[in-house]
Amino acid sequence: MEIMRSSLFDLDYQELKDQIQDWNEPSYRAQQIWQGLYQNYWNNSDDFSTIPISLRKEINNKFKLSGLFSERELHSTDGFTRKILYRLEDNSAIETVLMEYEDRNTVCISSQVGCGMGCNFCATGNMGFIRNLSRGEIVEQVIKTAADLAQDGKSLTNVVFMGMGEPFHNYTQVMEAVRILNNPDGFGMGARRFTISTVGLVPGINRFTEENSQINLAISLHAADDELRSSIVPINQKYPLSELMEACRNYIQNRNRRITFEWALIEGVNDTGEQAQKLSSLIDSMLAHVNLIQLNPVPHYPGKPAAKKNALNFQKILTDSGVACTIRLRRGIDIQAGCGQLASESNLS
């Protein structure tokens, strides 16, 4: 029977140094390996040419260099959006989406296989929860994307946890993955380059508030009253808007960091002037920014994207009341770039 090996990406720097010490190897080997993985993007044993063969064998016997296997890659006709379907060792599937802009390259990564939040307009939510990703599976999504960009002479600038899954439902693995990627001796991505998006898990927000971190926080809001939000985002029944807003205000007060509220505009549902007025009152005087995006359609949900004129009117109501608001460009509609659309087919097949 083959022994299951853990991923080398599951180790933080101290754990790697401890392992090197256990093998009675000089401590500088840990730095060689760490920089090889996170700066040179080593991904197979041949890349470890500066490491003694005996150490390479030790590594190969205990660890694997990849737990993600690219199965399908789609490129949008916009030329700037790429979606990768990764198959994991247990045969489940996740997605990663790369979005290239003039001034930045952003990867949208997954934190779970499936999702237990059940938001009715989300393809991932329709899958249900399957399992959490390990920190190595989270980290590897970022490193594979960075390595692909590097081949074209480009750099990865931003990481957003807005792919499959609820990040605060996998809190420990998500935060440990960020710390690995933040390590200045390795990948060295600054904390402000990360954004974690939650559907509104109040305990997770409160825990995140206690972190000494500059990581950005985004809230998938989508409605400004409990009745409507509960119909769109079921977790609102457990953590209603009063509790959610209290947690958000506490975060801003304690961290002095701006919150982004995400709002998927659905025609005739939450794109009305009434909802815009309610949202303005809900986040009045908060250090916040609202990102509006017209809904990415999914097969199981009958809702349609809001008309552009409704999006512009919604934005005007907010900005006239002093709320910072941006209408985000929809990306990758032709390649099913909405969260989970491709993986849901793969996991259920």
C-alpha cells in the first residue's frame, strides 16, 4: 500500500527548518528549499539540482511537490481572464481564476471544495460542503498562478479569497496559508495584497478582528434588510444584519481598516432604489466601500443580471449619500468564471 505523503507546501518555514534538522542536514538547506519553492517555483525533483541527491530522496519519500493537478483551463475572449480546474488527490475539484488588469494581476482562489453557506445565486453553494482545503492546497493555487505569470515576465500582485468556499469556515488553514505566502524570506506578498471575503460569519469576523493583520476584509452583503438577505443568503438567519453590522463596526474601530461590501446586482431583486437607500442607511458613516457587480448567471438560479441603468442609478444613490461605490467590471462570463460553475459539474459528475 502506498504511503500518503503530505505536501511540501503544507509546511511553514519553521516546520521546514525543523524537518531539515531532523534529517541532520545543515540549516541553510531549509532556506535553499524555501526560496526554491517560493521564489524560483520549483515543482519537480529535477529542479532541486542544488540539493544533494540524498536529501532529494528524503524529501521525495516524505513529501509530494504537488497536490493540485491542472485538468482543464479556459481562456476568456476578453483575453485577460483565465480559469483553471484543478483535480485534487481525492478526486475532488476546485477552481482558480486569474484576472489580469493594466495595473495588477489578481488571482481568485478557493478555500473549500464546495460550500455549506447555500447562497442561492452561487454555483458553489448549490454543491454543498464537501471538505476544507489544507493550507498547502490553498498556497499551491497561488504559487502555480505566480509561476505561470512569471513565464510571461509578469508578477502576481493580489490574492482574493473569493473563489469556492467560505474562508472563515476554514479559518485556521486560510490564515496559515496567508502567513506562509506573507513570509519575507519566501514568496513575500504583503498582507495588504490579500483580501478575505466572507458571507457574514460573525464569529469569524470577530476572530479576524483580533488578528494583528493588515489583510483586507470584504463582506458579501447583497441585501440591506433581513427578509431579503435571508432569502438570498441563508446564513443571515443565524447572523442577522444587526449582529453582522455590529461585528463590522467593531472591526473598523479596532483595526482602523476599511471594509468592502460586495453586492451582486440581481434584476428586480436587489437592484432597486429602495435597496440602495436602505444600504446607505445601514452603513452610514462607516469606513466602507461598496463594490457593485451585475450578477454572473448560473444554470440553477433564474435571476438575471441587473440592467446597466439600474446599476448606475444604484451607484448614484449611494454616492449622493456619501458612500464610496464602484461598479466592478464583470469578467469571464463566457468561461463560467462565477464561483464554482466549472467545478460543480466536475464534482457532481
